[in-house]
Amino acid sequence: MIGFLRGVIAACKAADSSRKNTPSYWLTLDVQGVGYDIQITASTANKLPLVGEETQIFTHLIVREDQMTLFGFATLAERELFRQLINVSGIGTQVGLALLNSLGIQDLVKAIVSGNTRVLSLTPGVGTKTAERLALELKTKLADWRLAQVGVTSSVGSVVSVAVQEEVEMTLLALGYTPTEISNALNAIASLPILAKTQDIEAWIKEAIAWLSR
């Protein structure tokens, strides 16, 4: 309903001022004279400009019987991953925010794709069983999504293994990139000397994101 908001920062304060290192903040954004209260992660709050300056926040609206809550994210990819997280059974909005805040988007996706439940369970509110369910459901969803997309294919098979290519593709899908963008990126970076014959997944993801961000 509300894809993003662009306005002047009126205020930004911790959601629970009585707790130190709270993972959640309330951002009040003045959009043409209307103040929107948006819940954001501490990591997003740290990236904001100063009060009185303009910013843009991607948003997700939750509507319940007794309230409406806007959640805000610095990037489109972060919002899309949040939406996937809260669709997993047992993952509410606050746990979703905590996961994004404690791990960051790239480390979170990496933990999900690799099934690293130990890393996932380090987030407050995420027990071992929840971490296992999160990794299983989202990894399966990303894998199915990848196979269903025409265009998530590239000519890098002679450079890296199929397993590495699949993990890179699923990570980029989770970050919000389209199948066509991913295919173009992998084909473009396959000839880079720094990636020649390397099986380092993080190196491929880093170079792909750098190419996609140009």
C-alpha cells in the first residue's frame, strides 16, 4: 500500500528507552506536513542523516484490528527479505527486525542459504527450533523460486561449481535482484581475473553486488 516515504526527519528515538542496545527505533518522518511514525532497526537508524534533513525509507504496512504499524528499511532488498522472514511460522515482526539488525542482510541471507542455524539462533528470540524452521523454509523457498525462474542461468559453469553458482544465485534472489539482473551480473563478472577458478562464494556475491550497484 505504501511502498516508500520521502520526507524530512522530525525525530528518531529508541523504541524502548529503558533498554540499552535496543534493536528497534521509531522514526518520525515529516512528509509534506504529515508525520509518519515508522519502526526501524538500530542499524537503519545509524545510517540516517541528521534530524531536519531529508531521507527516503522503504516501508511495509502491517494492519491489525487494533492498530496499523509501518516498518521502514534503508534498502528495497532489506524490506523484501523482511517480508519473507515474517511469512515463516513463528517469526513475528519484532523477531524479523532483530534478525536484520543483529546479522545484517548479507550475513543473514548467507546463514539461511547455508543452513547455519547456530548463527541464526544467536539472535535474541530465535531458539534452535525456530532457526531450523527458518533455514529450512526459506532455503527451500529460495531454491524453488530459483528453479521456477526462466533466466536465472548463466555461462559461468566452466568457472565455478554448480553448488557455488546456485548459492550465489539464491543469495542474490533473496536480496531482491531479479533473475535477469542476476544472470547479467554473473555473465559480466565471470571473466574477472580475481574470480578466475575461485570457489569463494563471498567473493562472487561481493563482485556481483558491486556490478549490480553501478
